[in-house]
Amino acid sequence: MPLSLLNIRRSAVRWLLALLLGGTALPALADIEVQLQGIDGELRNNVLIFLSVERHSDRDDLDADTMQRLFNRIDGEVRRALRPLGYYDPVAEADLETRGPGNWRVHIAVDAGQPVRLRELQIGIEGPGAEDAVFNGIRTQTALREGMRLHHGAYEQVKGEMVRVAAANGYLAARMLHSEMVVDPAVHVASIRLVLDTGPQYRFGTVQIEQNVIRPSLMQRFVRFREGDPYSANELLRTQFALDDSLYFSRVDVSPGDPDPETLTVPVTISVAKSRPTLTLGGGYGTDTKVRGTLGWTDSRVNDKGHRLRFELEASENRRTIDSRYDIPIGDPALEKFSVELFNKLTEQPDNDTNETTLRPSVTRVHNRWQTVTSLSATRTT
């Protein structure tokens, strides 16, 4: 063997042995143990999120000076973590123990102190929609109550819900007249004032429907609102879901346009794309059926009247089944239909063949919040 090649191999072996035996030093992650006492639950979790010594515990470049700077932040971080939860004067006592290079233990004892409580609460709805029932949930909310511990998150939640409810129900120009939280840490009390001006309620404007998949009259029956109705984001979603669930379309877009402040209307555009029939093929093996195959065909839009067809054929050495269904939309096409199901099963046996056919027409209707299915079944066996 050439000498140069032998030297290369020996060098490689020595390098590998050095790596396995620890001869090659890799960056060591810091080992910081944080012991937090005196608080639990939401308070503890929030403090741990704020603590720099906790967030930097997996860094590989911490030295003693950096660790000391992180340790010095603890008091301020504990205060910032507990203030949103209603504790404005906590006391944190911390100790730092060095247990070796890159190895520290931080012990923190926290006394959260007396919480700030909500002494005064005012939640008001003003403007043209002040008496609208859609704001009843705001008036009866329980996230903020007089006497409760102050919670900044609950304050933001209620304020955000006021604006959201207004916008979702057509009050698109709504604004907060007052959104004030005043805290007096010295006496541990706070007051909150949230007042919303609804502004005028917008209505649905022109509805432009871009489609040539089904008849316009059938398409209109899927739309959950009409021009002139109070604008509602929920009705837009209901229309989107109804069209999606029809399976007539591969794509459905129900999009509001820009509000018109002069007419107080919001135009809506509905555009769709036609879905395609689907063909499925399958196969398998069973001890009773031997080799079997399956053929399926689904056409969610047979014609522009919205008829649907589902057909499935399964055949094996001694058995054949046909399962089909034809749906015709009636009334509310998203929920109501007339259906005809046809099922046929042929079984071949050495001493006797059986052929069973079932015809089952049915009508699905909606009455208030109840959906009823009335069906009649007829079976013939030979």
C-alpha cells in the first residue's frame, strides 16, 4: 500500500477516536435551573414567559457576566408579568447559585401581594343601534364584574367583542367613545369605562352572482340574504356554507365589497366554479367473496336543475350489489330534497340464487329547527 495513503488512513482513525473520546469540544448548552415559588397557575405561567433566565436557558454562549445581567432583570420582569393579572406591587426575592462552568440555579420566591379589584364598571351602547338585541350578550357579559380581580385580558376581550359584534351586524362605522381603565395601585382599586357608539346600520346592497352552473332561480334559493336586509357577516357565512355543501361547485367565493357611506349599503359578489363528476375504482379480497372489485360514479350536478346522482357497483365471484341514489332539490335546496334510492343484491349459491331489490323514495323537509325524513320502502326478493 502506498505510504501516503496509509498515513491518510491513520490520521482519519486518530481523528475519529479523538471525536469519540471527547477530544473535539462541542459548544455546551447552558444548564440553568429555575425554581419559582409562591405563585401557581396563570400567575406562574406568565412569570415564566417573562423571565429572561428561563427563555435563555438553552443558549450555548452564556458566560457569568451575561448570566448576572439576566439575573438582574428578574424583579422588573416579575412586576411586568403580574401587572396584567391584577397584581401591581409584587415582591420578588431571588438568589443565584453558581454550580460550575455554565451551570446555575436560580431560586425566586414571589409574593404577589394584594390584587387590584374592579370597583366601578360601566359598559354602554349608544347610537342608533343602542337597543338592538345583537348587543344583549355584551350587556350581560360576565368576563368583567365589579369586585373581581382586575384582569387586563378580560378588559381587552370585552372591548374587542363590542367592536366585533357591531361590525358583524352591519354597524360598520362603530367606534369606541370611551375605553378607559384607571388603576389606583395605592388603594388596590380600578375602574373601567367602555362605551360604544354604533353609528348607522348598513344593509346589503346589490348582489352580483357570477355563475352558469345551475338555474338562477335555484341559485337564489341558496342565498341567505336579500338586497335591503341588514348587513350580517353570519349570513354571508351561511351562504358560503350552503353553496359549499351543495357539492355543485369546486370553488365558492362570497365576498362583500366596500361599504358605501352615502347609501349605507354593502355590495356582495358571489362567484363559483362547476364541480366535476368523480369516478372511483377499488379492489380487494375476502374469504367469503374471494376477489372483488368496486366501481363508483358520483355526479353532483346532473343538470342545471341541480339533480344529483350517486352509483356504486361491487362485484365478486358469487355476489353483485348495485347501490344508487338520485336527489332532486326542493324548497330550501341546502336542506330539503326528494330522493330515490335503488339497491340490488344478487347472490349466487350452489343450491339457490337470490336476487333482492329495494326501492326507497324519501322526502327531506325542514320545519323550524326540525329536519324530518319521510320514506317508503318496497323490497322484492326472488
